[in-house]
Amino acid sequence: MRFSTAVTGLTAATVVSAQVGVSGARAPLTSDYTATEVADGTAFNNVSRMALENMQYNIGHRNTTSCTYDNAEQRQEWRTLPAATRKSFTDSITCLMDMPPTHMTAEEAPGYPGVKSRYDEYVATHINYTYNIHDTADFFAWHRTFIHFWEQDLINLCGYTGVLPYWNWALDVEAPQNSPLFSGDAYSLGSNGKYIANRTDIYLYEQSINMPPGTGGGCVYSGPFSNVTINLGPLDLPNEVNVNSSFQYNPRCLKRDINPFFLQTYNTYTNITETMLDNIYIEDFQDIFQGYGSSPFGLHGGGHYTGGGSMMDFHSSPSDPLFFLHHGMVDRVYTIWQNLDIYRRQTAISGTSTLGNSPASAEMTLNDTMPFGFVGPDVRFGDYIDTFGGDLCYRYD
Ligand SMILES: *[C@@H]1O[C@H](CO)[C@@H](O)[C@H](O)[C@H]1NC(C)=O
Ligand SMILES: *[C@@H]1O[C@H](CO)[C@@H](O)[C@H](O)[C@H]1NC(C)=O
Ligand SMILES: *[C@@H]1O[C@H](CO)[C@@H](O)[C@H](O)[C@H]1NC(C)=O
Ligand SMILES: *[C@@H]1O[C@H](CO)[C@@H](O)[C@H](O)[C@H]1NC(C)=O
Ligand SMILES: *[C@@H]1O[C@H](CO)[C@@H](O)[C@H](O)[C@H]1NC(C)=O
Ligand SMILES: *[C@@H]1O[C@H](CO)[C@@H](O)[C@H](O)[C@H]1NC(C)=O
Ligand SMILES: *[C@@H]1O[C@H](CO)[C@@H](O)[C@H](O)[C@H]1NC(C)=O
Ligand SMILES: *[C@@H]1O[C@H](CO)[C@@H](O)[C@H](O)[C@H]1NC(C)=O
Ligand SMILES: [Cu+2]
């Protein structure tokens, strides 16, 4: 989501006349499809299959030995998981919330009063590095690695046997509040927040828009996460009491306010397809995606604000497990974009390691380290630029 007003105008890289991938195919543009095909997901599904074909065709050129197209984990949309797997997924998340921290040392603990669980170690790390992982060169790769570590913890620490699911926003544009994700039954991701009536629009200064109230607003009240306590944040929510220090202990319920306005305005199939197909340079693609281009939200901010509540907090948004499914979709769209023109896009990066390059910092290189604080080991940027790189081995369905 757009946060700082300090947006740099990154210049476009060398202009190429044709988009020729290793497979020989030109990456499609939105104009290759009819408006109906773009709006109803036909175009999106077509290019996502194309990206998988390119991935399979190019597997031999990748820096991987043991990970193959066929043995790679296949991440699925949340609603295609069997009910038992969905339950196992949310159970393993509450397990992480109940588990003591595993990385924070006794010496470090006094600096992080709000870190009470393994789950909180993820939230604290995201808070810590907020200005170094958004509107930076490593926005996509950092969040890709972050959700990967979290998935591995669900599996290794909490016995989850499925894959990290993603949330395809476009499937819910008509009425996200009625999505099976938020039905509030035992197999959902927990309910919407309890409805709060008679709220007025809130003016968002950073984005210069009026935010209409959503369909919830209060605490998640049924299904998974209805009884959880979140401990960190908020740091920058409009019309909320924010904490006075980054890692303050601030126990409270998980709030949601599912808001169709954002999904309908920023996350339709048309929005996804245009973002993905009509931005051929990484600097344009990553800016538009995060709302640092002509629109103040983009796919990334649109999904965050659709969740409402904790999901709207720039720093502590991983407090809501929905964050990880939202970022699964962010990563899926990035992965498709990369694979539509692997030769040019797989390792394409642009930007520095500070939000909007403020304060100014050096252009990142693939040899730079991405920090993971209490989450896991720092990793080399270039090893996590590819879903078959580093210790990653997955693709999307
Ligand atoms: C994409 O759509 C075109 C036109 O309908 C079709 O010829 C092509 O096979 C499709 N590609 C994939 C990978 O589905
Ligand atoms: C909402 O506003 C209406 C009309 O002003 C009023 O009748 C109603 O009692 C209000 N509801 C709540 C929960 O405040
Ligand atoms: C939440 O807590 C209430 C009261 O303790 C209990 O009745 C309810 O079953 C709990 N819900 C879940 C989903 O655990
Ligand atoms: C932050 O400090 C203000 C002023 O002392 C106080 O009113 C507010 O409750 C504090 N916020 C939190 C979440 O503790
Ligand atoms: C997103 O797509 C819808 C149509 O589906 C359109 O009305 C809206 O303007 C688009 N939003 C942006 C930011 O381009
Ligand atoms: C990364 O480091 C290696 C070995 O030190 C060097 O050969 C390579 O050019 C560097 N790559 C980048 C992108 O800086
Ligand atoms: C926060 O960042 C500092 C500086 O990089 C680092 O030493 C510390 O471990 C980080 N803490 C977390 C929770 O990420
Ligand atoms: C290939 O992968 C290995 C193991 O992850 C890594 O050490 C090496 O730097 C990678 N090489 C390139 C060219 O990225
Ligand atoms: Cu983030």
C-alpha cells in the first residue's frame, strides 16, 4: 500500500523491441484479448497456463538440481483445499500462536515486549523491516521468502500436511463478505469482524481517497481465530489508538472489516491482468502493483484494505493470517509475470533497500542479503528470485 510520499521516479531500463522468451513466445498484452476475456478471467487463466508451460520448458536452464517441475509443491487456491486440510491449516496457525518464541533470545526479549509467540516473531520482523521491504527492490522476493518460512513452520513445528494456500481476490469481487473464506464455519479462515453500524467514510490522507466503511469492523466472532489474542501493533491505522513504540505489548482481538469497495476497485480480473501484462519492466510492474504508480492502491494495497482491521496496518498486517493468503496471490501474480518472459524477467530487479529510496541507499544487487530477524536466517536475494531457487521448490496451480 502507498505509505510514504517520497516516491522516486525510477527510469525505464533499456527499451527492447520485442518480448522473446526462452520458449520463443512473446509475452501477451491485454490488447491481445477482448475486454470480456480480460474481465471474466479467461485472459488471466490463459496466461497463467502459458507461464506454467514456459516454466516446464525452461526447467533445465534453472539453477536447480533436485527440484523438478513434477516434484515441486503445487500451491492451490484456498477454496480448492479439502475441508480437512483447511481445518488442519488453521489449527496449525493457532499452534504457532500458542507456541513460545523460538528465535528471540532472553537478552533480546526486553526490547520486544509484545513478542509472546512464534507467530509474533513473524509480525515483529515485518514491523522491524517495514521501510526496507516495501517499495524496494526486494519487495516481491522478501515477501515470497517470508511466507515460505511461515509455511515451513506450519509444517515442521505444527504438523500441517498441506500446501500454503492463496486467495484469488477476483473470485470474491462481487461480495467478499460472503466468501467461503470468511463464512465463520470451522473450515473457514474465521468470520468477518462483528458488524458496527452507522460509521462514516474515513479520509485517507496518504492515498487522498474517502474510504467507505466495510461490512464488519469489530472482532472476528466465529470460526478459527475468533478467540485469538494479537499482541503487536497497530502502528498506523486511521481512527484507531496506535501503539507508542514499535514492539509494544497491546493485547486485543483480531479485527476485520471486509470491504467490497477495495476489491471491486483494485483487484478485479481486469486489474490483475492489466497489471501483469501491460507492465513489461520490473520497475513499472512493482510500482503499479504496490500503488506507487497512477493509482493509490494497486493489487497489493487493495487486498490489504479489503481485509480491513489489522490487515490495513502497514507494519503489523501479518497479525491476520489472511496476510499470508493475500501474499500467496501477490507471489502467484509475480511468478506468472516472471515466467511469461523468463529470459528477461526471472532475475530482473530495480531499486534500493529503502522505501521510495528515502533515506537514499544503494541499488540492490542479487548478491545482497535479505534480513529475516526472528523469522529465520538471512538469505541471498538472488537465491529467492526464483520459486525453484534457494530452498524453494514450488509453483502455483
Ligand atoms: C491461450 O488462448 C489461445 C487462444 O484461445 C489458445 O490458442 C492457447 O492454446 C491458449 N494457451 C494456453 C496455454 O492455454
Ligand atoms: C444508526 O442510525 C440510525 C439512524 O440515525 C439509528 O436509528 C440507529 O439507532 C443507529 N444504530 C446504532 C447501532 O447506533
Ligand atoms: C471462543 O470462546 C468462547 C467462550 O470461551 C467459546 O464458547 C467458543 O467455542 C470459542 N470459539 C472457538 C472457535 O474456539
Ligand atoms: C499511546 O500514548 C497515548 C498518550 O499517552 C495514550 O493515550 C495511548 O493509549 C497510547 N497507546 C497505546 C496503544 O498504548
Ligand atoms: C479495476 O478494474 C475495474 C473494472 O473491473 C475498473 O473499474 C477500475 O477502474 C480498475 N482499477 C484501476 C485502479 O485500474
Ligand atoms: C555476485 O558475486 C559473485 C561472486 O562474488 C560475482 O561473480 C557476481 O558478479 C556478483 N553478482 C552480482 C549481481 O553482483
Ligand atoms: C530488527 O533489525 C535489527 C537491525 O537490523 C536487527 O538487529 C534485529 O534482530 C531485528 N529484529 C527483528 C525482530 O527483526
Ligand atoms: C545456485 O544455487 C546455489 C545453491 O542454492 C547457490 O549457492 C549459487 O550461488 C547459485 N548460483 C547462481 C548463479 O545463482
Ligand atoms: Cu509487507
